[in-house]
Amino acid sequence: MNKEELQEKIPEKEKKGEWKARLEKKEQSAEVTSFLSSLWDDIRIFEDDIRGSEAHVIMLKEAGILTEEEASKILRELENALNDWKKDKLKIDESLEDIHPVVEKYVVERLGVETGGKMHTGRSRNDQVMTDVRMYIRREIIALTRQIRHLIKVQISLAENHIETVMPGYTHLQQAQITTFAHFLLSYADSLLRDIERLENLYERVNKSPLGACALAGTSFEISRQRTAELLGFEGIIENSIDATTTRDFAIETIAVLAIHQTNLSRIAEDLILWSTTEFGFLEIPDEYCSISSVMPQKKNPDSLELIRGRTSKVLGALTYILTMVKGLPSGYNRDLQETKSPLWNAIDTVKSSTKMLSGLLKDIKIDKEAALKLVKKGYTTALDLAEKIVKETGISFREAHNIVGTTIKKLVVKKALLNEEAFNDLKEAWREILGEETPINLPALKDCFDPLKSINERKSLGSPNPTMLKETIKERKKTLENIKTRNKNRETRIKESEKMLEEIIQDLLKKHKNGLFKWSKK
Ligand code: ARG
């Protein structure tokens, strides 16, 4: 039988790249195919799949597994596929299971199976899909780090204007101690800085190449896994091939880090929602982030913040989804693993849009300083400052001072009076009741405790809202943000450099083999 006769015998579909030789019945109902499909989840990794294949083909050529001619032909078709994709000219055949055969079919249809069919030598879809996903996630980590950095910048510049904007701080949602709006904003900033720290840490574990692990246990071809890793800008490889194709720990960790970040956003959203109510009444959310009621004309609802809070459940759900997906699986690829992509995408989309939303909203937020001050004065929030002052002035124990001030407040509450200079008489009375003697201090010594701002200036402990300290904190955090910016840029540059290296190698090969004019497809 000659080659042509042999070709005749191969069913039409197989010639095009669907290798189902193992199966007697090669046709599949659309229903089954669609059930098996990850095509629509794979749209996001199309470009990564192309780049991954290009790096693989270059490596195969360098290892002498493909000839230069073969490699350059395949590379040309991969580039054509990408260009067609970008121009919306690449039709996705929905009878295929995922994006990998879509790309392979494109190449095989144009080059024939003799050449195009060599692209998949020494790799499998199992290492391929993980390569793509890792490439995708690392870009998203860089993008999200940038977004969070921006949000922190907004918080810090807002804090600069509110170093002395006093407001109540709450525990158990009851007024606790006076603090400032800047103090709150900087507390948010610090929690978000830890989110960035986690993302940076995560990046190192994500940025490792599984490519060349093949289906599970490697290949007899003498491939170079380090070379494909280098060409794709990975820092090293996931060495053990079972591990490389099985593990989804990096994806789980990504969602976990995102979930922590989103719960931080949710808490910020909840604070802002509360403070914008008539009951708290010292914060105004910019109109464009609010909705109205279809029936109650007076309403202005903080919907953007509510959705940041509400969509947190989606991210937490994604974390549960992916963890339960993998918990019972044996080692090696199982099709269940295909389902780890959608929770990732979901979490990434939710977190990115929420982070962006909060940055925009915070920028134009308005604080009613008078209303905040009024609340502070109503709420006995300098009681602790007063007790501490008494200890310092008289040397009685803190517990005794706590009792005296507590008794004083009890009297004020009954009279519906405030904790101000006029309360000094009640304090004297309480002193007599608790310690059975006259107060040894006079009003002038305690006066500052009745002034909210002076009270705050008295706070000496590190991390307190003391305005002088907060100014220092702001300076330090700005430096931290600059360092984050540099590190993030470096990560991006390393990816770009690898893309450039890939581009140059391909250009050279194509020129050498006169494969026609070809334009590198830019991102
Ligand atoms: N669509 C699959 C996924 O997303 C690709 C890997 C398929 N591998 C396999 N052996 N069926 O996970």
C-alpha cells in the first residue's frame, strides 16, 4: 500500500487531527461533546496555548527532534492561528473537546499530519493546559497587584487629608475609642499591603513550568524542560512529572489569596455602608456609585459597596469549589481537574472588578467632619483617655480609675449628659463613692481629656492614631508602595523579555526558511 492509498483509508476526521484510533465508534453526539467540553473556559488561555506550543516547537528543533524546516512551518502556522484569532477569523470547531486540539487542528489542516502532527511530540494536554493556566495566572497576579497598589494609594492620599478628622472607633459596633478617619484608612492600607505580600509570594510558586512532564511520567524524547521554561519566562520547572500534571495547589492558593483580599474589601465596604447611613451619618458615597429606589423618592443606596460585600461569597464559593474538586482525586490527570478553571476565572474577575470599584468610589468619598465630631462627643469615647490620665496624675491603679470613670458615666447616662467639663462634679462624687475620699486632682489637669483632638495627641503607643505618628506611617507606606511597584514592573519585564526572545527566534527561523512575510502578533 503506498502512502496515498494509506491516506485514503484514514477517516476524514482523523486526517484533520482528531485521533480517535482507539475507539470503534468515532462519532460522538453533540450532547456528549458539549458535556465534555472546556472550550469556553479555554478562550482565555488561547494565546498562552499558542506561545506554549511555540516554545515547545523551538525546543524540539534545538533538541534535533524536529528539523528546522518542520519547526519553521509549524511556527508560521501557529502565528497565523494567533493572527486569525485576533481578527476573529479563527472558527472554533465545537466538536473538539478543548482549545488544544483547536490549535493543533489548525496546524495539521494547513501542513498535513506528516509535519503538523509532529507538534505534539514529547508533551501532552495534561502538562500543556497547566502551562497555559500558570501563564495566565501570573499575568493576573501582576495586574491585581497593580490594582491593589492603586487602591492603597487612594487610601493614603485620602488619609493625608484626614489626619485630624476625629470619629468614633467601634468594638461590638458600640462606640469604643476616638480615632481618626486617617487611622481607619491606614488600617485598610496595611491589610491590603499584606494581600500584595501574599500575591508576590504566590507568584514565585505559580511561575514554574510543568511543560514536558508529558501525560504523567515523562517522555523518551530528549527534550529540555529548562529550555521551554526559559522561553516562556518561567523561573524553573515543576520537576516531578506526576506532581507537575496533578497538582492544582497553585490554583487553590491563588483563589485563597484572592478570597482573603476580597474579605478585606468586604469589611471596608461594610464600614462605609454603615457610616453612610442616617444613623451614623458622617460619610457620603459619591452618587455615581449608588442606586435609587424605584418607589421611595428619598433613597440613595450604596449598591456598589453592597455588591463588593455580596460577591465575596462568590470568591469564597470558588475556594470551596476547587478544594472539594481535588480532595478525593487520585494522583495523575483526571478530567475533574478541567473544572478547576472556571472557579479561578470567576474569582479573578470578581476580585479585580471589586478592587477597581472601591478605588474609584473612595476617591470621591466625602466626610462630614462636624457630624463625626458630634457623634464622638455623644459617645463617651474619651472615657479611657480620662481613666488613663487619672492614673498618671494620681498614681491610683488603672482598675480603680476604671471604676471611678465607669461610675461617672453611669451617672451621666441617667442624666442624658455628655462627658465634658461639666461632668467633673459627677467624677468627684464617683471618687468619693469608690475610694471614700476627696479627688486629689482638679479640673484643669483633666481638661485635655474632654477635647477629642487633644486626647488623640496624647496617645503615645505605636500604631495609635496620634497624628504625628500617622504622618510618619504615611511616609513609610509610600516607600513600601514604590518598592512594590519596582518589583511588579520587574516581573512584567521578565515576561516581556521572554516574549521578545521567543519572537526573535521565530522571526529568524521564518526568514531563514522564507516562509513568507510574517507579523509577530502583539498582545
Ligand atoms: N480540557 C482539559 C482540561 O482543561 C485538558 C486536558 C485534557 N487531558 C486529558 N487527558 N483528557 O483539563
